[in-house]
Amino acid sequence: MDKKSIFKTFVILFIGVAIGILAGGRFTMYKIHRANEMRTERGFIHEVSRLLNLNETQMDTVMPILQDFAVQNRLRHDSIRIQERRAHVELRKNLSSFLSEKELKQLRRLFRPRGPQKHNRKNHPSRK
């Protein structure tokens, strides 16, 4: 094979990998956004309504049950986050005598309540 055809092959391979990485990242962000929406009452009810495709009479009878479950689901998620936050504070307190100030700062950054710092990206939907 000559050098030109090998170069074309690598360029095509590189373009394919780049497109795959971008598409995979976009798909993952979409799934994360939908999972975060499911934590709210409105998002949960909307998703269940979309999946079940109920008519008006069925929706009227099922809606109170869905609303009660959605409220309980949100409260459960909130309590898990509170417990996780308390565990992180306790871990930091226990490790404070063994770690330097710089290491404690890195640990605080690791256990930030909202995760890593958010970057304002143009193509990602905003989270509420």
C-alpha cells in the first residue's frame, strides 16, 4: 500500500472515533438530564404519563397515586443526599488530624455537594 491510502485510512478512522466520542457524550448527557428530571414530582409524573399513555379517565384515577409516590420519591432522594453530606463531613472531621491543609482542600473539592464545578457549555441543556 502506498502512503496516501494509509493516511486516508487513518484520517477516516480518526474521524469515526471523534464522531463516536461526541455522540456517546451527548447521549450520556441526555440520560443524566432525564434521570435528574425524574427526581422532581413534575418530571416523574410527566415520564410515567408518557410511558403509560393513559386516557383522560385513567389519568384522573391514577394521578393522585402518582403524585403521592412522586412526593415520597423526592423526599427519599433528599434524605439520601443529606445522609451523604453528613457522612462526608464526618469523614473530613476524622481525617483532619492526619491530612495537610492542601489535602483537606482536595478532599472538600472531591465531596462538593454539586460535584465538580459546572462549566457553561453551549450544547448542554440547563439543569434546574
